[in-house]
Amino acid sequence: MKITRSLVISLCLMVLISALYRIMPNRPWGFAPQIAMALFSGALFVNDKKWAFALPLISLFISDCLYQVLYTYGLTPIQGFYDGQWIMYVLFGSMTVFGFLINKNKVGNVLLASLAAPTTYFLLSNFVVWASPKQGFGLNRPQTFEGLVLTYGDALPFFKFSVIATVVFSAVLFGTYYLVQQVNARKELA
């Protein structure tokens, strides 16, 4: 892929807008664009993996910084940073791998990845929450199978909106990219 000034500006805007959207008040919990960004970045930067992983993690970090500032000033009950958070960053960054598997020409692959990535994140992140009560994640569920099921049950509302958001934002990102590619191809032919 050719890195142009307009591409860099577009990617910076995408990171900033998604970070700001994530801290927007009254949005449904879990309805955020970061997993879709991880998929899009993975598909877009197949040959430059450092950027594929960096873009969604930078967006997540910026929004966590903003959350921390709001929390510090008493404007939100949500902390931006907490003990053990690095584990969630690793899990979140790993969702980019699903983007590497997407063939940009196939809508079905984007849809499948849009379902698989948030499902995988849901299963892994909530397992970590359940298995790591001393890491500061705070649910204090018993270290039993029933406790694991309770932990997954606690997170179901987040999961539903995470899947919906990933499908919606993936459609926007991949769809926009496809349309821009089509317009650029027409300009080159003219």
C-alpha cells in the first residue's frame, strides 16, 4: 500500500474520532469502534504489522487517558487506568490478527471476522477477569465453574453491543475504504 499524506491524515482522524467516541457519555456499554479498527488495521497493513497493531492500541490508549482525566476531575466513575490493564491491551491487540485473515474483496470474510473477534475477546478477557481476582479487575467471583459462568453472564450486555458495534463500524470502515478505492481507480482510468 502506498502511504500518502491523505492516508496518514485519514488514519490519524480515525484514531482520534474513535478514541473520542469511546468516552462519549450515554453510549451503550461495549458499543465502540476499537475492535473494528483492529480488524481494519490488520487487513489494511498486512505487510506493515507494527502499524496494524499500533493504530487500534493508540486509539484505546488515548481514550483511556481521556477517561483518566475525566475520572480525576470527578466527571466519570470510570477509571482510565487500573491494575492489570496491560493484559487487556495484549488481548485487545491480538484482535488485529483477525484482520490479517480478511480478504478485502469478500464481504463474508469481513462479517465472519466481525463476529469472531469480539467473541474471542469476550471469551478471553472475561476468563482473565475471572481467573485474576487479585489483578484488580474487581468482580470477586468464586474460582469455580459457576463463578466463571457468572463472570460471562455479567459481561453479556457488553458482548451484545460489542458484536453489533464491530459489525457496524467494520461495515463503515471497509465500505468507505472500498468506495474510495473505486473512486481512485476511476480517476486513474480517466
